[in-house]
Amino acid sequence: MIETFNLASGDKARLPQGFMFGTYEEAAAGTGCTAIILPEGATGAVAVRGGAPATRETDLLDPINMVEVLHSVVLSGGSAFGLDAASGVMRWLEEQQIGLKFAGQCIPIVSAACIFDLPVGDPTVRPDAEWGYRAAANARHRISTGNVGAGTGATVGKMLGAELAMKAGQGAASLSVGELVITAVAVANAIGNIYSGQRSRMVAGVRDPERPLSILDPYQALFTQAMAEMPEKESPLLTEGEAAAARANTTISCLMTNAQLNKAQATRVASMAHDGYARSIEPVHTANDGDTVFVMASNQVQANPDLVGILAARVMEAAIINAALDAEGAYGLPASRDLLEK
């Protein structure tokens, strides 16, 4: 008998047993952080496909390296400054005695990745250790989406500059089949557009300068910009200001599952989950993106790793779309819900 695949998005997304999820943000500053606390004995892995990542403790997750477990992943705004939030999560975990027990000490293993959201809100205010501590202390067995946590200052569609971008945020989706649960949380901060329905509809992205509540095809936007600049310069395609906006990108995400996976298998699942990026974001994985997928497996349910990877791509695609759909317009930028074309 074929099991029914149950796919849910947004705050209806289901966390696998034992995972905890917390956020802290300051809306006026336009940034925040998200802490995911893993159950004891969980496996961690990562796959980085963007050319400009801002990450912490990713080498440790390589299958050739010694540590087999992971205790938390932190997603944050604030560019590289925001990596400091992971220190606060470590402090909270140590207080709970969650971590590796070594030489009489408790050492939490915390990986992290950040988006570049400094042009939004107040660039002098960034997530720090105190924010990370608060996010961890807020952790519960439920997910929040929209303009929260690391998604507070997230934007998409920046190929023609920040003024024609759109607001995105933090999205989530989960898929279950039998006892197997796979859940993705994604912070969409892409240079490109967000698509849904097998690329049949643009959900959010670069706005038409002539119709600011309509979306341009990303290649039309690039072609228009290139043609406008050709008489004056052969390259680059973007002006200095627009190039700065083009560097303000990265989609970061966490994939959580109760499947039994070792580090090598989890790494393969993380790589396959990037297919969800390619299905929902165009363009993606550019030199100025820091696109990163973490995988955390609690090792409770036997499952074929290839099946987990195939489903991971599907649920990641849904989480990225949800990051656009659940966002609200802010900081002078409209969100998907504000568009004229539905």
C-alpha cells in the first residue's frame, strides 16, 4: 500500500519529535536570529553551494572529521557579525548541560550561518550572544514563520537594486510518510525570484520599475540592465550600487528529520536538498550567494537515505516558497501578499 504524503507549510509545519525551535528579533533594527535545538544523539551535516558563505563550525560536520553529534544550529541576520549569536546559544546549552562531556566540561557543538541584511533597518544593530541566548531560551516544540528570527530583514529580487526588491522572511514546511518526518526551515534572502507551481508562477522577486507591484522575469531584468549599460561599459552588468545589493544575498536553511542517518548519508541528503533551492529560486548559487543547507537527523526511524534526500528537496522547495508567502511588507518593501498579480 502506498502511504499518503502529508505536506504542510508555515506554522502548521510539524517538527520531528525532540527538536526545539526559538527566535529573537528586533523589528525596528530589521534583523534577528533563530535557534534550533536538537535532541540528544542527533547527527549533523551541511552542504554549501553559494560562493560567499558566512558560517561557523561547518568543517566539523564533514564526515571525515571526528565529532559525530550536533547540538544546535543557529540561523542569523547581521552578516558575519551575526555569527556571534551562536556563542549565546552555546552558553544556554551549557547551562542545561547539553553538549559533549569532556575533561569534566560540557561543550555544546553549535553550527551557524548568516544572511546579509545590513541594508535593511539599522545596520549598526546586529544579532549578538545575548540575542542567541534569548532565542535558545524561547525554544519550544513549534515553528514560527514570516518576519521573525533570521527572516526579519530578509529580502529577495535584488538584481535591479535594493529599491526594487521585495520582502521575504522565514518559511517552513514538513512532509510525513508513515513514521518518517522531514521538516525544513528556510530564510530566503536571494538575489533572484521565488517561484511556485513548477515555475508556473513568480511569488516574489525583482519588481518592474514601471509597475512596482508586479514582478519582472529575472532574466528580463538582467537583459534590460545589460543593454542599458552596454554603450558605456562592457561589464559589469550592475552599477556600483546595484552590485552592492547583488552581494546582499544568501538563502540559509535547516532540514530536520527523525530518519537514521550517519554523517556521510546526512551530507548526501543536504546536497540533494539543494535541488529544492534550484526549483524555487532563480538564479541561485551565484558567486555572491552564501546558500547553505544544514541537515539534522535524530536517528529514530529507519529510512532509505535516497528517499530522505528526494523528499528533502520537495520539502525545502515548499519552505522557501512559504518564506515569501508568509512575509509581510516592511522597511518600504512590499511582500508577495501585496502584489497586484495573484
